Amino acid sequence: MEHNVFEEMAKRYDTEERMELAKVIVKEVRTELQNSHSKSLLDYGSGTGLVSLEMADLVDSVLLVDSSKEMLEVAKAKISHKAITNAKVLYSDFTQETHELKADIVFMSLVLLHIPDTKKILQELFNILNQDGKLIIVDFDKNDHIHHPKVHNGFLHEELKEMLHEVGFKSVDMKTFHHGQRIFMNQDASMFLASSVK
């Protein structure tokens, strides 16, 4: 496995800025999770659980999946510290391996931009979802000020919608919900939420 930059970042990952941004995301996603008390949530690319652990009270169970063991160690400490009884972690990279996991809701926050093959990961996540399950993606709108060899510079709504439909989702709702200063590689940027039903 290639050197994982997130391993080094884990210990100092929860910066003020990240925590502020996480609050904005949590507030938006919580409204998406109304009436989900009986449902299982899988947070793909969960990092330290900054977002999904704040929503554990809305669902039956939360599985935090990440390809960084260090990040998951931090998440585990939080789960134990906050005495969250319905959350677990799983060390895995779905771009490298397929899992027989199933979930009612798959959530991905600011992760899609780090994955080179967008369609392939969307297909993996589609396969994990139960019928009528929901994929919730939070990420950045396309931003021409950003150029990085390993990161998408955000996504165009129409292109992502088309890809989600091609993968098999029945319905896709997408909206921009937040504009922030220097939130994307030190550039001002906006974030969208996409909610897709299988």
C-alpha cells in the first residue's frame, strides 16, 4: 500500500478549521437523516469520525470505514470517550478491495475528491447499499482556482448526477448549501450535498 499521508495527519487532524467545517456539514446532513432510527449508516473515508459520530444518535448503527489505521485509532478513542455504543470502525480501502458489507445509508464527506476513479467508487458504494438505500455525498463544487495532481478540483452537479444515474441510482437530489472562505486548499469554495436513492 502506498505511503498514506493521512497516517501522519491523524494526530493533528481535528484542527479548529476542520471542526468548524464539520459542524456545518453535520447540521446539513442531520436533516437528511430524519426518520433513520432503524437504519445502518456507513461512513466511507470517515477519518476521525468528526462528522458521523455527531450523527450516531439518529441511526441504529454507524460503521466508520477508512484506509488510515491512525485516523481510526483517533475515532475509536472518541467512541470510547463519548460512550457511543452503536459505532464501530473498519480498516479498509474500497478502491482496493470489495466488501460484502451492506448498509441502508452510505455517507461520504469530502472524500470523493481524493479518489481518482469517481465512477468506480460510486459503483462500489451502490453495491453496498440495500434496496432503496441512500448515498449521501458532501463535497466541493467545481473550482477552477484549484490544481492538484491527486485531488479533483470539485464536481459539476450535472456531471456527477449523470454518473450517479449511470451507476444505477433512481433519483438524485443535489444542492449547494455552504460557501466558505479558504475551505478548499486555501481557496474560497462552496460545498454541495447530493442525496441519491438506490
